[in-house]
Amino acid sequence: MYTYQIGHTLTLMNRLPDAGEPVLTLLTSEELAKISDLPGLEGVLHHTPPARDVRVCKAEVRRDCLCGTVLTPRTTREGAPIAFGYLLTGNQMVLCDDSGAVHTLLLRLAKEKRWQENGPGRLFYELLELLIFRDLHHLEELEDRLAQLEDQVLLGELEGFNPKITALRKETMGWFRYYSQLGDLASELEENENNFFSRGELRSFHMLESRLSRLRDEAQLLREYCLQVRELFQAEIDIRQNRIMKILTVVTTIFLPLTLVAGWYGMNFTGMPELTWKYGYPAVIGASALIVLVCLWVMKKKKFW
């Protein structure tokens, strides 16, 4: 467990916080389960959601606090999801994180000294901003991958397309859902029902909501792009099938008269003069070849192939 004093930067504390002092407490789900109360958080600490139970991004307004969870589509190097629970009061913030990613982000914030107001609201805003700092770049990378798939389809390289487009579709859907939920969270913070935040912090949450709205629109465009690429793939498959059917139709059309001739002379009636004619067999062969050539000429003239 870490306890930081919230000022123009974060300062690790080795003492109990004073009454009303802005404080951040960072702990894990196991530590949260063992602690019943913290100074200044008597009766409200139990509202902090443990990180292991995080499933969505949300904000819940309580009488004396504001709590909720944040779940991102990103993972750590070990593959653990970056997710945490949080609790906010007028002068304190509690974060419950099992992955260690939040602690890394906090250390980065402390090094950059990005905020001016000494309150948990501004710190929480900076934390959320840092979570989405490079998301637009990541969405552009997803768009590049979709463009590469589109080029492969146009070049006729269809092998392994379905697994790739399915993975991209699920990923873009995850990002869209993330921005939608995080935007609702920012909107709930902006409402400030408990009057925890200053006007400056409310403006910051409004800016965050606007940025999340733009990112959500970008993710929605990517979802539509996935559908367009998938439709292009299906259209290419249909074109290939049409080509095959066209070839089969041409072959069937050419050999249909020959089938008629074979059926005709296969009846073996006694009155058929060709059966006893010396040149009957070569004549049928020549007639068949002539029929094939005429059919090919007609197909070529009508541009059927």
C-alpha cells in the first residue's frame, strides 16, 4: 500500500495524513479486503470496488463519496488487464489496482508535475487523460492494418482473411465500448452531485468528455471500415464464383449440341444411312468440330468470355 500527498506533485508519505489533507491511497484487492477503514474514510472505504471484480467503466454517486471502476482494452506486458477501482471524496482518493500499471502511471504523473490544483479531482482527471494519451495513435495503427487487409483483398490474396478481420472487428468493438463507458463516467463526474470538484476540475472533466466523444467517433468509423472490408472480401468471393460459373456455363453450352448428336446417333435405327456409310464416322467428327468452332465464335462475338 502507498500513501501520497496530493500537491503540485505526488509525495510519498511516511506518516498519517492530517485532517483535510489531500491524500491518495493506492492498494491491491488483497490489501483492501484486510483494511476496514483509513483515516478520513471511516464508513466509506468499503465502497471502493476491488480491482479483481472490475468488468466495465462506471461511476456511482454515494451520499459521502463517488466510486466506480475503470477497465481499459490494454494489458500489461504479462497480459494482465489494466483495470482498477476508485473512490473519491472531497479531499481523498483511493485506487485499487492489482496489475501495477496504475502505480507506474502515477509515478509518471509525479515526475511530469502536470496539474496545478491540489485536489483528487484534478489528479483523477490527469490519470484518465494519461490512460487515453496515445489512443488516437493506436486507432490509426488499427486503420493501417485494415487498409493492408483491404489491399490484400483487392490483389486477390484471400488466404487467412477471416481470422484477421474477426480479430480486428472485436478489437475495434472493444475500443468503442471503452470510450462509450468512459465518456459516461466523465459525464457523471462533471455533474458533481456531491460538490467535490472545483470549477476548474469540472472544466477539465468536460474537456475529457469531449475528447472521449471524438475517440468514440473514430472507433465507430473503424467499426464501419471493418464492415466495408468484409463486404469487399465477400464481393471478391462472389466475383470468383461468378467466373467459375461463367466458365462452366460456356463449356456446357459448347458441348450441349454434341450431346444431342451423340444421343441422336446412339438410337441405332435401321433406317439411318450414316450407319452403313463409309465416311459416316469421319463426317460426324467433322460436324462436331464445326459445331464447337461455331459455338466458340458466337461466344467470342457476344463477349461471353
